[in-house]
Amino acid sequence: MQEIKIFCPATIANISCGFDVLGVALESVGDEMVVRKIAKNGIYITKLEGQELPMETLQNVAGVAGLALLEKSTYTGGFEIEIRKKIKAGSGIGSSAASASGAVWAMNELLGRPFSKLELVQFAMEGERLASGVAHADNVAPALFGGFTLVRSYDPLDIVPIPSPSELYATVIHPQIEVKTSDSRKILKTTISLADGIKQWGNVGGLVAGLFTSDYALIGRSLVDHIVEPIRSMLIPGFDDVKSASLNSGALGCGISGSGPSIFAFSQGKKKAVEVADAMKKVYQHIGIDYDVHVSKINPEGIKLIHSSK
Amino acid sequence: MQEIKIFCPATIANISCGFDVLGVALESVGDEMVVRKIAKNGIYITKLEGQELPMETLQNVAGVAGLALLEKSTYTGGFEIEIRKKIKAGSGIGSSAASASGAVWAMNELLGRPFSKLELVQFAMEGERLASGVAHADNVAPALFGGFTLVRSYDPLDIVPIPSPSELYATVIHPQIEVKTSDSRKILKTTISLADGIKQWGNVGGLVAGLFTSDYALIGRSLVDHIVEPIRSMLIPGFDDVKSASLNSGALGCGISGSGPSIFAFSQGKKKAVEVADAMKKVYQHIGIDYDVHVSKINPEGIKLIHSSK
């Protein structure tokens, strides 16, 4: 295999109660990448469409993640990477994670899978470090493992795949405003009350149990964030109205996707997820802010092969 | 049915990462109670063996929990309760919870089950309020539901049953020292770092996932408490040595049972759980502190009927 074309999914991180630990991969939103083996050592971004992003290897998340893999590999050649971005940078649905994890997933396939998924997560995290200053795993883990993932621990890195109920759909609305990940992290307090902590880990336990038992009502009851959402939502105009509108339309729960500004909701069934999308749209139409909206099934596989050539 | 005799299990609350939300019922440690219908309205503790505890209804946790049920019932008669305590009061394995939940479970059976398990938990919590000043549910929930339970939320009360792997055994050692629940709560800080909170909810998610998938190694890796154990363990002489000894003997994890002084460990298989018990004993023999030790399978049912008579 000399060249492969892949789909790299958008991902929702945090998921209300699961700040910094939970993430989930989407089915119908994502980038495309073409990665090919070349004789010359190194990583080369040869095409980048859809977003204005740096193409120099050391300034590009796919480049940096790829170099992290190459460094641990016995392979003496290199790779060319073409990226067709469909996920907007800074939207809060794992744009950098899609590129970083796509690059290392494709390279691993082309090399005959010398690395485990956990190792690929570690390489991809180097891309996240470039993008946000923090080598977080809550977007790259679901991109690589598919479905829901829990980052139980960073030291050592421990990724726990969590199943997803077959009728679970996500609606994501991206208001066209800029919220920098670094800013949205800065405004968080470094301490929380023990009482809020107890509520939060109760909800994480409830959400994981709900996902295992396909208990949609329990999933909904657990999608509560007492700690981060009350603070970060202040950076997202219309958040409270979007949330009320989605819950009034029958969403199981609603919260900030990653560090925002995208807002996600989960619903049981596609019909409900589309109704939720309509309700969310109306809020931003009323306020007069442009938006993108996505309705997607949960993606149980993560990154997918589109085609390969010898 | 006029009278029933029941087994009321001991329970381990908190379970390392699950402070205030997780609990589990034991199979081979527990009290016995006999509860009988009488014509006279009210709750009467007619026998109390094994521990020095008040028999006046309003001073007894079974009495208070029973009255909470009676208040919501259309039944105009009353109940006599005999309690044979085998769980020592103040041991940290749910002595008050066994009595409070046993009383209401038995009464509900004798009345033809007018109340749900969730309602029984609420009645039994009134017994806990008498015992410790706080109407907590993390012992009464597993006593009534069996297996592992998660108290996802108190307002509204939401109890989530979690399955338990078939080979999971608990070892519990009770050093004969007194630690008051109220004291062990007082020394806790009211704020925690966000970083510790994230670790804690990562571990709760991991533990719940491990219990659903019977992944004993994941259960073990998740049995970590960054918040409460470092503080409360200072009240339990020999805690660090007991913990090291149990882990060195192959326990999956080890922590404080409830608010202590009992220390629990989980193991895969009875043989290992017995070896862990031996290792724990040696620590207290060396220090010169008396102890009780229990090895028990997880109890998937909770309170059990021993016999009933018409």
C-alpha cells in the first residue's frame, strides 16, 4: 500500500460532566486526507484546502504528529500529506485532532500497523500540544478509537472505550464567533467546591452507565455540568437560549462542545436531532449570528479508510 | 404474611474514587432482623442483640426509618422489630444502613410492596440522618438494590444500579479503634483543585466501565482516590502499610470503607481475597491493634428473605 485516502471525524470533547476526560466521534462531519509514502525522509504537507492553516511541517498539527510517529519508527522514508479541511479551525469540534490523528492513523496503516491505537493517541497528542499548548487527548482518543472514549488517566495514559447506543444522534451548532481555546481555559477557576465535584463524578458515573445500558433517559439526566459550563458559557452569545430551545425540542441534554463556541445536543433518533437543529438555528437567526449546523449519528469506528492504492 | 426474618448486608461506601456516590453490598457479613405486623400503630424495637444501641424508636435508626415509611403508608397497624447486630456500630461498613434499610424492606414486604426501591432508599436515609447527621444514601442504596450502586444525584434522588463481575471479592479489615463519621467529615476540605477533580471523575468513569465489562485490571487502575483518602487515612493507624500489603498480595485496589476505620480491598477470586486478608492481618498483629476481618463475595441482591410466616 503506497497511498490511502481517509475520513477524519469531527469530535465532541468534554460532553458536559466529562470535562477533560470524555469525547465522542461523529459520523457525518469530518475532513479528508490523502497520505502517501515517499522515499525522502520527513513529513511534507503538499496540499491544504478548505482552511487557512500553515503548511510548514513544524507549524502544522498533522506534520508535528507525523514527526512524533516517524521518530519512533524504523521506517527510513517519509510521507506526503494532503488535507481537505471541512471542519473549521477553532469551531470546538476537534479540527486539529482530526488532522493530527488522521495523519498518524494513515501512516500506521501504510507501515503495516506497527503501532497500537494507544501509541497513535500519544503521537496525535503532540499535534494538540502545537494547536493549544496542552497535549490533551479528549478529541484525538475518540477520533482514533471511535465511539465514546474516556481518558481515565494521563500518567500513564489510559483510554477506555465506552459503547454508544445505536439511536444516539448529535446535533452541533457552530456560531461564527471566535473563542480561543487558551482564553476559554484561562477563565476557569483552579479550585472547585467538593460539593460540585461530587455532583460531577456522580454524573460521569451516570453517563457511562447510561451509555452501557442504552438508557437514554439516564444519559440525559447525567448531561449536567456544574463546574465548567456556568463559566465558559458566558463566552458564547445565546448559549442559554440555545440550550433551552434544544431541551424544549426534546434533546436529552445540551452543552458546550470542547471549549466552544460550538454547542452540542444529544437526541434519541435522527428525527428528534433534526428538530433540535431547527430550534437551535432559530436562536441564532433571531440574534443575527451566522452558524453552521450538523446532525450526525455517533461514529463507532472513528477514522475510516475511503480507498487505498498500491 | 405476618412476620419475616431477613439478612441485612454490610456495605462499603465511597469505594476510593466514588466519594459520596458509590457503594456495594457484601454477601457474607450482615445483620439479621425479624419484623412482624402488629395491630397497634407505631414501630417497636422489641429485641436488640449484639451491640449496645438505643431501643427507643426515635433513637434507633430502624425505628426512625420505619416511621418514615409508616407516615407515607395507608396501613393503620404497626410493626415489632428484633435486631441481631453482627455488624459493629462505627466500623465503617454500613451498620446503621443495614438496620435502617432492613426495617423498611421488611415492612414493605409485609405490606405487599406498596413502595418502590427508590422510596425505600428515601425512608432508610432518615435512619442515616439520625446516625450521622446527614441523610446519605451511599450505604442504604446498595443494601436495598444489591451489587454496586451509584447515587447520581440527591435532588432529585437518582440511584443507578451497576453490575458486578462474578469473581469480584471484597476483603474488609476493621481495626478496633473509633473514628466518628462526624469527625472524619469535619477534616475534609470544602474545596479541591480542578486538577484533582478531573482525575477523580476520570477514575469514576473507569471504575463504572470496568464493572460493566468485567475488566478486573481496569477496576484496579480506577480504584484511586486523590481527594479524600490522603486526608482521612491519617485517622487510621497503619493504613498505608495495610494498603501496601494488600496490593503486594495481589489486590486490585484498596481504600477506606465508608468513613473508616475499616479498610477494604477488592480481589479477583476468593483465594486471592483470603491471601489479602492474611496480609492485612499481619500489619495489625505487628502494630498490636485488634481487628475483625471479612472476606466476601459481592452480594448482587442486597437484603434477603431468610424465612416468612403467615
